[in-house]
Amino acid sequence: MGSMMKALIPLHIISVCLGITTFKVDSKGYGKSRWRKYVILTVICFYFVAASVSAYFFALTSPSLIPQTFLLEYVFGYFQIITIWGSAIYYQDLHLELMAALSVVDKRLHKLGIWLFYADLKKYVLRRILFHVGAIIVIISLQLYTDRNMRFGSKETIFFMALFYVPIIISFGVVENIGIFINILKERFKILNAQVEELKGDNVGDSKKLDVLRLVCPIHLELTHLAKGISRCFGFTLLLTFSVNFITIMIGCYIICVAFQYLNRNLVLIVVPQTLLGIATYLVNTYYLCYCGQSVVRECNRTGLLLHALDFEEIKVKDQIQMFSMQILNEDLQFTAAGFFSVDYSLLFSIIGGLTTYIIILIQFSTNSGESINRYYENA
């Protein structure tokens, strides 16, 4: 088992437990696992039945606004979970190809005299997982503590809320998978850019520039294909994840606006913190995914700027730089959600604009919302 695989073992364990990946890992490396596909299919069937029954009884026993918003988030979260598990089954081969290609890239970096410290990567992975798990535990615990209805409600309500948190937990695994892999690619783009940047100046001969560029060019292309592969592997998962995040954040912001508009001060002090806790993970995940997409694309495109800052005299170096530049231009790396939209900072502005529009529309129809929220929280 390679050092890269050992460093990613904690992430793999979490991913398998949450059903995000279905391949196996052993002393020989990663491989296909048919029985894990069947396990995921079985879990999907059980989850479908349990979620449908739970949502039906919860809708019958909880007619007020807050439970209805929970139900809306629940339905979107249900489709998100099915998409994540379905993608894990369908894209098993692609995921294995990406892992193998990443190992090949690291071997090519060794030819450049670059040795990677996988122990640091393992520590980074463990820190991220522990931090994210701790944050989710704290947020869910605080929500349960502040909402009496979640703790002391009917059996239908308790069962519904237990399933309600499943998408939040599994989304954590998705975000960690995408974030860690994108950061791995970003660090390797940085290494390549550092190699190109060292070629500046008159003290580096044209022959060395040519040798380095010939090694860097195919590695850069492979990294670009890897980034596109991750985008394709998690494309529909990202699409559903951003949809759920948007719906949840919109509902949360709407409830906060209604609380300030209609509720008394004591209820506002209960509703606002609890709602902010509910949307906190969605806000952080949305920003982090956009940051990852923006940063890897920026680092990839930075190579082209560094290439045109090089001084050269030999015609072969000029031809190599032109070819490298055309490669970057033609590949045009964009980290997208199944091709529907780019995952970068521009998406954040679109989300903010959409939230503002829909919240204004919802507030105009919120005449009875204050009474509904007040009834829900009167026993909180």
C-alpha cells in the first residue's frame, strides 16, 4: 500500500461508513468491491421506506410552520442522500481511476526531484475530520438542548428528527472528500508553479528550462484531468448539496426575519440562535466548497502567467512554452456541479442574490407565520 493511500485511510474509513465510497482497500491498494454496492442498495431501500413513513406521520401530527419547514428540508435531504449513495455505486470505477492517476502524478513529481511528506497529509486529514465531527456534535447537541419539541415530542417526531440529521452527517463526509482531494491537487499545482517560477532569470540555462518544462507540462495536464474527474465524480452530489444548502439557508433566514417582525423579545432570543445553529453547517459547507473550487482553478491558471514571465533565447523553449500555454487554454479548467454552474466565488454572489429575492417574496406572505412560530415555541 502506497504512502498516499496510508495517508488517506482515515478519510476512506469515514467515507465507507457513510456510504460515500464503495471500493475496498487492502495491502495491495484500492480495488472494486461488489458486495459493498449491494450493501448500499439495501440501505437505500430501507432508508426509502423509513424516511417515507416517518415523513408521512410527522406531516399528520405537526401542522404548524416550523415542522413544515423541517419537512421541506427533509424531502430535499432525502433526494440528496439517494444521489450520494447512487453516485458511490455508479462512479466506483471512476473513483478508482482518480486514485490511480493521483499516484502516477506523485511518481512523476519524484522525477522532478520532489518528495512529498505524506505524514503531514495524514495529520491534515485527521485534523479536518476531527474538527468537522466535533462541530457537528456540538451543533446537534445545542439544537437538541434548545428545542424541547425535539427532545420530548412524540415517537414520530423523535424518529423523524433522527432521520432529519442523516443528510447533515453524510454531507460532512462529501464535503471532506471533495475538499481534501481538491486541496491535494491545489498543493501539487503549487509545486509545479514553484518549479516554473524557479526558471526565471539569466542564471538558468535554456536546456534546463526545456527539460523542466517537458516534465511539468504532462503533470499539469494530468492534474487538470484529475480536477475535472473529481468534478464529474461528485457532480450530481454537488448539485443536490447546493440545492439543499440553498433551501435550508433560505428557510432559516426567513424564520429569523419573521421572528424579528412578529415575535416578542423572549421568543426571539430562542428562535434566532436555534435557527442560526440549524443553518451554520450549510453556510460553512457552501463557502468552503466555493473556496476549494476557486482556489484550484486559480492555481491552475497561474501557471500560464508564470510561463509568459520566462526569459528564453532558444526556439525549442519558445515552442514548449507555446504548447504548454495552448494546453492550459484548451483544457480551461472549471470546477462545476454536473455542468450546471461553476463552483467558485461567483456562485456565492448568485446564492446571496437568490436568497434576497426569495426571502422578500416569502415575507410578503408571512401574515400568519408569527402565530405559527409562536405556537411551536410556546413549550420550548
